[in-house]
Amino acid sequence: MKAVCIHKYTGISGIQVEEKEILTPSSSEVRLLVKAAGINNSDLQMTYGKYKIPGESSLPQILGQEAAGVVEAVGAKVEGFSPGMRVVGRVRGAFAERAIAHARELLAIPENISFEVAASLPINYLTAIIALIYRGKVQTGEWVLVHPGSGGVGTAAVQLAKLLGAKVIATAGQATKVEYLIKLGADYGINYSSQNVVSEVGQITDNLGVQVALDGGGKVTFADCLEATQLTPPSANSNNRRIACYGTTTGLDAALPLGKLLGHNIAIYGIALWYNSDYQASWQTLKDIVMPAFVQGKLQSTIEQVVRLEEVSEALTRMEQRSVRGKIVVVP
């Protein structure tokens, strides 16, 4: 089978498309005929050795972590899945014609959701679910800042927050991306390249700030998220704000002024998706809330581009250049 592989941590230039043997699933695993796979920033970081999953990081390595496809073979102890079923989930070595997944990390795909759309959902929406529901505990009518908002997780978070009844402010670095976020449902958009995020949040919220902020950038964006949650002096009305951090695209090291945290009783959550205590519960939420919302047309696909295995390098280059809006999907 064809697969997208790396043999050294030399970045995008080290990616190769080559023939690999077809694996046999263990007793608790499922083998998929991959129909589509989602590309994530973590796949880019894997090529440099900056993102590794313990137990799944030995070289050479097939890239890709999420896919949709057709069940081809099941392990002896697997229940609920059989050959021919349409499924989506966390899939090891997803950028390939076939791949292996644990049965507990797979969901059946409703007939009216395409393989491409299904493959674009898991990592983005599981992250947004944990950030907004299990950590941020977003309530109807609360203000949510998604900073930045134009990537895969950001576009998912904007839509999920609106589905939960929140008022959403989303940011991007280009006017066209801001317009896109408004089309996805954001109540307000901020161009952080030309506008001051904290000042704009203040004007939008009458200086009350946001109750929940999602930080997808790290060093630069975290400071904005922290300020945006505490625009007013400490009081009962400015208490218990929440910040969920899930990305570090602007840097790993962010200042953490304890006085501001303590004064406003702010909770900060770091989200590592695969090891989160609410990870398995988030799969159920994906099944019960997100997939039905797609079927009902309440959530929109954010797929910007569909590429072949031979085009993964170019797709990751676009991601590295920060020119991607939404999601790129690979079709073997």
C-alpha cells in the first residue's frame, strides 16, 4: 500500500510516499480502507520531531492521526464493527491507503455525511468539545473569544460555541479570514494584524470582557486572552473566567502574571487531547451533538482543500506558511 512516511526529523523536505506492508489488526483493533484523512498542525510538527506520541513515534513513521473509511478487518475481541461499515476516528498512520485504529476510538458515520467531512472532524471537534464544554463550561449568553479562529480547531470552536448558545468573538490575521469567521457564525471578528484584540474586545463587550477564552497560539495570543477576561476590576461579576489553551503556534513560553489570575479567580486549562481525562467522553459528545448537527445543517464543513497522498508535502508547506483557512483533507 502507498503511505506518506518520514525516516528522519528533517521537516517537510523529508517526507516520502512509498510502499508499505499492510498491517494485521490486533485483537482490539480495526483496519480501515482509508477514504479520507484530516491534516493537522501536529502532523507538521511531527516532521520536525517536535510532536511525538509515546509508543507511536518510532522511525520510520507513517504520518496522519485521523481518518474516515470502510472497515476492512477486525480483531478477535472487537464488537460493534464489521467489514463494510463506514467509520471515522483516531487512526494511526492515516496518510495511507490502509491504516489501523483502536475500536474504542472509532464511530460509525451517518450515511449523509461524506468521508471527507467525517475525516475533518475528530481532532478539531474533540479539542473544541473539551475546551468549551468540559473545561470552559460555556453557558448560554456568555462571551467566548477564539484567538486565533481561522484554523481547524478555531473554526470548529466558533461553530460549537454558537451551537451552545454563546456569543462569539473570533480573530484572524487577514481580512478575508475574518469575513470567513463571520460567515461561520461569529458575532464579531477582529483582525489582529491591524487591530488591538483587547481594545476591540472591550468595545464589543462594554468593557465586561469575555467569560471564556480559547488560546490556540501560545506566547503572543495567551497575553491577549488573559487581558480579555479581566477588563473590569475584580468583583463578583468578573470572577471565575476560564482560559483553555490548546496550541502554541506563536511560541511555547507565555508570561503568567499571578496577580491577575488570583485577583479574578481565573482558571487556566492546558489541553493535551489524547491524554485528557474527558477524552473518551468527548467522543460521545462528538457522536451525540456534533454529528447530528452536521446532518441537520447546523454546522458547516470547513474543508478548504482536498489533496492526494503525493500532495501532502505541499499542504503542510501551506500550513507552515499560515495560509490555510479551515481544514485540508487527504484522499488516498
